[in-house]
Amino acid sequence: MKGKSPVADALVVASGRSQRHVGAMADHLLRALKEAGYGKCRVEGMPHADWVLIDTGDVIVHLFRPEVRAFYNIEKIWSVETGGHRAAN
């Protein structure tokens, strides 16, 4: 995303198998980020752990349950159009 959006330089999208798995992934990542000196991360969605967003500033991490990831289809938002086709407004 670097050079494409002022929101972040990179976007990471991953899935866990369940709410417990997504929450554990988020906890592990937050601990690792804190140990690496990125302790001021913003976190959304931890109580339910269907979709957890971790914003480190330069990198945004989305952790989903598979059903939630399929429903929101976040990859489509950031996909690049190919073949010269543009979506109609």
C-alpha cells in the first residue's frame, strides 16, 4: 500500500479457525509488537474476536474468523483492477 494510500504502508490479512484462535493470534502478535518496541498499537474487536484490527501506524493487521473474512471480502477493497476495466460509479 506504500505510495497508494496514506492510511498505512502495508496491510496484513489473516484468518483464525475460531474466535478463540483469532483472539490468541491477536494476543501473541500484540505481545511480540510490544517486545519489539511497538507498544502503542491501537486495537479494535478484541472482546468478540470475530475481526480484530491492530494498527501499528505503518502496518495494519486484520485477523478474521473465516466466515467474517468471506462476508467482508476486505481483499476486494484493496485489489488492483486489471485489463483496463473500471467499475461504474
